[in-house]
Amino acid sequence: MGTALACLLVLPAAAQAPCSGEPPLHANGAIPDTPETLRGIPRTPTYRAFLPDHVDLSSYFPRPGDQGAKGSCVGWAVGYAAPAYYAEWAENRDVNNARNIPSPAYIYDLIKQVGSCNTGSKISAALDLLKTGAASLAEYPYSPRFCSPPPESLRASATDFRIDNWELVDIHNIDQIKAELYKKNPVIISLHDSASFDRLKAGQRIRIATTVGTRSRWSNAARVADQE
């Protein structure tokens, strides 16, 4: 059984650079939450203590996967990445084992909007779902082509990876985001990506311009694991 833990959310999405016109390799799918939805969500406490120059939590995360053409980025960021991090860091579970990683498909298939497998979902819906738990990647393997809801029998037993609650980070105060990373809490974000970001390869870095008012594609969900 997973330990109940808190997750964090940063909204709204960041601005981005214009698109190059190249067709995307991966689908997007993060639907922004409305201010009304987030109004009652608790905020992270103000942090005024020491912050180091560098924090890196990436060693506790599972190996990055590939969502393909399925609009499941929220399932990957909120499900596959964040709870697996806590399973490794807080519970000393081996995230090289699929039984210790939440299934991104389980989360996406339950919270996606009605329609095809490239429709989107909301970060808040994924976090709320984790209050009851999720199936592991071993129990519910990922498929980029199928998105039917998991069977009721699996939902009844999917109580691992539960969280108690989740909180919002003040996006206007970068030290608040750094503070959560320093406290070993990964931060889930929503951003507008670009064709260059979509084609990012292992070991590469990209700087996304903050040109206000530009949008190239739908929002994408990701998790922040380091800062410097």
C-alpha cells in the first residue's frame, strides 16, 4: 500500500515560442483548470528560509516514457512521474520495477474528456483521482492506441500510490517553487510547448522564449525535478 503524500501544482501555463510548422511527434492534452476549480485548493506555505543554489531530484524518478499520439501527458506527469518519485524516495521502492510505478493509462483513461484517445484532461482531476489510488504499470500497461476505462474490478483494488492532498504553488514567486524542490517535493506544471521541445532528445536542453501572446500547440503537462 502506498503512503499518502501531498503533490503540488503550478498553473497557469507558461508562454512559449512560435511553432516552426513541423507536425508534432507527440500529442498534447493538458486542459487548463479554471480559477473557480482552483479557488478552494490550499496553497503551499510561504517559505523565507535558506535556499541552496542547486537541487536535483531526478535520480528518484522512473525512466521517462513515451506517450506517443495519446493525449495523456497529464497521466504521465501526475501519475507516472510524481507518485513514483515518492515511492522511491519516501518508501524505498525500486522504480525500475513496473509494480512500483503508477500507470499513466489508468489515470488518463479515467479522467479524459469524452472522445478519441487524443482528447485532453485536467491536472486537478488526476490529482483528485490519486486520493483513492491508482493501478500500477504492471497491472495496467500503457497503450498509445487504446483508452477505454479500466474494468471496475481493477478500480476496486487500485489503492496504491494514494495521496492525502495537493497544493498550489505561487507561480509569481520563484522562490516558492524552489522551496518545494528543496523540501523534496516535485512540482507539476502545465506549459505551452513548441516543435523544438517536442523533438527534444535525451541529454539535450532547450530554452523556451517567454513571448506573451504566442501559442503553438495545446498545453502539455510535465514535472519539475531540479533547479539551479
